[in-house]
Amino acid sequence: MGWVCRGGRWGFALYHASGDRYEDSLLPSGSATGTPADALDCACSLYLTDLNV
């Protein structure tokens, strides 16, 4: 995550092991910035969701 100097707003990137790189990400709201909790919620929903449910 990187601080973007806007009232506690943060941008974040997800690591892609397959390409050994970070890629800037958007939150589900479509915003490029949010709180650290927003970023964690987004990352967890992408990587910890059981697709077999």
C-alpha cells in the first residue's frame, strides 16, 4: 500500500507471483484509493474466497 496524501486515503497493489510483480488495483467501489481496511477486505475477498461453495 502507498499513502497518497489525501486525508488517510491509500492506494494499493496486489502481488502477482506468476509474474513476480505488483499491479495497481482498484477497490470494488471503483476507487483507486481507500482505507487500509478497504484494501485488506478487497485482497482477502480475491484470494481467500472458496470458489467451490
